[in-house]
Amino acid sequence: MDYGAFAQDWQDAWNFHDLTRILSHYSDHITYTNHRGVLAAETLIFDADGMVV
């Protein structure tokens, strides 16, 4: 695996706010916790499993 290319692709996805591309770097089983998420939760829509839709 080319870790440099992987990191660069993740960084580019983050900077372009490309959520689909960002998430492609993670497993489906990841749990992401962010203390600022509570502030944004009012604008997010969650499904029955607690996943953002």
C-alpha cells in the first residue's frame, strides 16, 4: 500500500468536503466520536440505527 498516496487522497477529500470520498477510507464498522458533533446534531438526519443519512 502506498501510504503517502492514501494520506494525500484522504486530505484532498477532506479539503474538498467530499464525504463519500472521505468515508471510502474507513471500514463500515468504524465509530467516529466528535465532541462538536452535539452542536451539529440538530441539522443531521439519522436512520433507525443511528447512522447519518
